[in-house]
Amino acid sequence: MAAGKDAGGTAATSRAPLEPADFAKLEPWLTQEIGAERVAISNAALLAGGAVQQNWRLSVDVTGGPRGGSHEWVLRTDAAASLDVSLDRTSEFRCIEAAYRAGVKVAEPIAVSSDLALIGRAFAIQALVAGNAQGRRIVRDPALSAFGDALAREIGRELARIHSVRPTNGTLSFLPVPVVNPSRREVATMRKALDGASEPRPALEYILSWLDANAPEPRAITLVHGDFRTGNYMVDNGRLTAVLDWEFCHWGDPREDLGWFIARCWRFGNDDKVAGGIAKLASLLDGYNAEAEIKVAASELLYFEVLAAARWATISLLQGDRFIRGGERSLELALTGLMPPEMEWDALDIIDRLAERGRIT
Amino acid sequence: MSQPHKKLGAEALLDLVAEAFKSEIAPALPADKRYLAAMIGNAIEISRRELAVEDEALAFRLLDYVYDDGDGTLPQLARDIRSGAVNDATHPELRARLRAHLADELNVRNPRFAAGRGAKA
């Protein structure tokens, strides 16, 4: 199941926090990884945020090889609490590489390691990219009216580039290709997750039954980012600089990403700006359809909005269970666990509207 | 000023705690504690509202539509909807009843969201 950035069941582990001195151990490894003669890490600074994983800014001097020169890179550690629905750091890195090759704006992937002997956890290194990724700040930017529509078109083009990656010639062969309708697969995954949840949700079960009965056939199976929403891309001066958080990447129906992006729960209160709280839907689809091989109409996305709402409702419930059942004493997790009725309401609202139009029961 | 309370108990105390926390404690906290303070204020308010309603009474409003008086539970309803035993054909008002139940929940958990969506308890 694709999910929110720190969603899912957990296997909490405690580890000593990293210290800047730990990064000296990376120098010989990195020298080999990037084909350099010598690598020196002159500074390491912990960046703000990152409750689930840590982000360190590294100042790196490279001598020789294709990356010779001074660089600012970011080292992202694996989550301290590993998540059973997300890709491991190496698999995520391979997805980022595939997206990078397809021309998607991502922080350039540099190197990845799952060798715990290095710094005690898996990590990936990417180029540092300027920008802000805080959803609430982006949708409340006073200049949003000036850049929102152009940003949405840009995001549409990026999504289309992600969806240009297809499961052919062994691309990302570690990701399972769906053998059933990918939307029904999502429903099955959510039902399985709900089987172990602490709270019964009849409305959510109703929504899942509706999704199962009304699942459209995919017109293509493509790479799906799985968590592309406002808050998971970086913006600098009103321009997109990087798409973040690829740990829920999978093969699926590309409309799933569009539905997730426009879901009401990811508009941060800017409900009239359907495209992620930043712009009108037409702008997003203009950008998408200008680049995509398979064009998408707005009317196709209502189903995927319901799917997105159901997914976030399920994830929220699981977040609450991390406190109730998993022993993670977090007020934020507990409050998130109370949110499912919000997404269920929005999903039933769409289903009601479709039923009134006589399109779907 | 908030409504008077029927008795001096948990709900009334939490009403005062929420007010004191929001008006006197939270504003005095440093900036890096504001998010936590907002969550604490929210949690107190949710707890106060939950005490003011009877959870079971809300559930029965939904369950009594589907099951004989007193026979059903929410886990059973969830199972029956998934299995298809309870659906729009067997219970034509099912979706409307589910929405009414959600409106009840939202008015406890997030009244601002409920008001914004016109979800009346």
C-alpha cells in the first residue's frame, strides 16, 4: 500500500544518534563509490525536521574522477522506526535513479548503502537542492496566486515523466508488477491492514466495497510515486526544484498519483484549489496532458480521489495504533488516529455526488 | 463564555483546563513548543467533547437501522459491509446513515471540519 511518509506498522528500534565525527568513516567508501581519488567530508550538519529519518548536510571535497570538486550533498538515513509498507533505502534509491534518468526533477542520486558497518544504518546521499517543502507554508504563500497555476503545470509535467517509466526490460524488477487490477490490489491491501486495526470503521468498509465494485481498468501500468502531494516536493521562488520521498514507489495505475495529489486532505485548507491546494485542477492536467503519452480527463479522477481518501483514512488509523498498540507515546500519532472520519466524509461525499449523477451506484 | 455545566465533574474540569491552558500557559511557551501546545489544547478539547456525548448512543443510532434492537456492534457492521451481507440494496439508507454517524464523530473530534463540511450532529 502506498502511504503517507511515516505511515504503517512499525518495528521500533533505538539507536544512538549520529555525530558529525561518524561521517569520516564514509570517506574511503564514498571514494570508491563515485570513482574518485580522494573524498574529504569537511562538515556535517543535521538539518531540521525528519522525525522518521535524519537528514545531514555534508560538505564534500572530491579529488579526481567524474565528480571532482566541492559539493553540498544530503545524507538521508533510514527511518529509525522501519515501516513495513515502505521500500528500503536502497530500493527507494533505485526508483529515484530511474526517475532521474526519465528527466524527473529529483535531487541527483549520488550513492546508497545498506552496510550497517559504515554508520550503523542504511542511508542514501543526494545532491542538496534549494527550496521549501512545507505544505502549509506553500499553500499560504502570499505570492501563491502569482505562481500557483504555473507550479501546478510544472508538477503535472513531472508526474507525466514519472509515468513514462514502464515495467519493461527489467526496469526496477524488484517492484512487483500487479497481476490484478491495481486499484483492487490497493483495496485488498487496505482491508488486510484494517483486519489488524484497533477500531472498526464501517464507513471505511463501505468505501472500500464501493472502490472494489467500481475499479476502472488501467490504461497502462506505470511507475507510481505513491506519495506525490503538497509537502513532498520542494519549491524555490515559486518553481519546483525536487520531488521528494520515493519510499512508496510502485507499479500501478498512473491516475492513482493524480488522485492522491488532488485529494482534499492534501489541500491544507485551500479547498477551492483542487490541485494540491496550490491551483485549479485544469492547470495540473494541462501540464500532465502536454507531456503524458496517455491523456487523463478530470472526470476519471473522482474514483482516484475516493481511493486516496480511503488510503489516508487507513493510514491515519494505523498511525493511532502505533500509540494504542505499538507503545509509541506520541500525541501527534494519537491525534492522527482520530482523523479517519474526515477522509471518510469526503469519500462518501464524492460517492454521493456520483450516485446523484447516476454514473455509479 | 462557555455553557454552564450540569455538574462539577470531568467535563467541567476539562473545560476550565482547556481555557487556562490556551489563554495563560500556551502563549507563554517558547516558539519551538507551540506545535506541541496546540496539540495538547486540541487533545483536551476532544476529551471534553467526548465526555459530553455518549459514545454508545451514537453507535446505536447507526446500528439500530441495520440490526434488531441491541443486537449489532460496530465490528459486526464493518464485517457485514465487507462481506456484502449489508449493502445499499438490503439497506437503502445505509450511506446516509453512515454519514450521519460520521457527522456525530466529527462534531466530537473536529467540529471545525464538521462545520466546514456542513456535517451536523
